[in-house]
Amino acid sequence: MSLPGFFSICMLQSIVAITCGALMMFYTKEVTVLGHGHEIASKLQGSTPHDQLLIQTSESFSGLLLFTIGFVLFMVAFVKDGEFQSFFAKGCVLVHVSMAIWRVSFEGKLLGFGHEWLRQALGDIALALSWVFLLVRQMLEFERKVQRNVI
């Protein structure tokens, strides 16, 4: 039995990841300004042409990774096995929570980011909560089925 809502959550997060990844690959400077603001984006650009090229290459590869993750989410959305869906949802919760912890632990200590890390960490927690709600719904439906069969 597949999880209700699994397809929707996968597709929504897939669309977001593919869009953000493509924008990061092809519009690196604009996305940096959008994500961090003009002042912080100018600091993150690098001071020498070599630094700027390295940073732009790194951002493009990050975008490619995000695009690939979105494509994997798109493919996983069509899997109908309930056990796999549950396992995948738990893994997604772990990844999003780990990312939020990383942002708080490391990005929070960098002076150049201001309070952008907090907004991004809250976004990671919100994405994790979408998977948590899916898992809670699965547990509640399982308990209802058990109660119907026992009583």
C-alpha cells in the first residue's frame, strides 16, 4: 500500500529542486543576490578573477547537484511500494534536519551571512515537516486498521 500524499510531496519538492538547480547553474549571480541580498552577494563574489571563477564554478556544480536531486525525486514519486516510500520519507527527514543543523552550526558562525542562515534553516525544517506529516498520517491509518481488525 502506498502512502497517501507521497506523490504530491515528491512532485512539489522535485519541481522546486529542479527550478532552483537550473537557476543556480545558469543565473548564478542573480540567484546569489536573490538569496542573500546585494551587500552579502558582493562579498561572496570573490575579490580576484580567479576567485570569482572558482566560486561561480562551485555554485554551478551545486545547482547541478540540486537539479539531479530534483530529477531523482521526480522518479521516486512514481514508486508504489509503501515500505520504500516510508523508508525514503524517513531519509528525507534526516537529510533536511541535518541540513538545518549544518546551517545553524556553521553558517550561523560566519559573519558575512547576516541572518540569512536562519531563514534557510527554517525552510529546511519546513521541508522536513512535510515528510513528518506524511509519516504521521501513515501511522494513524495503520493504527485505525489495527483497531478495526482487533475489535
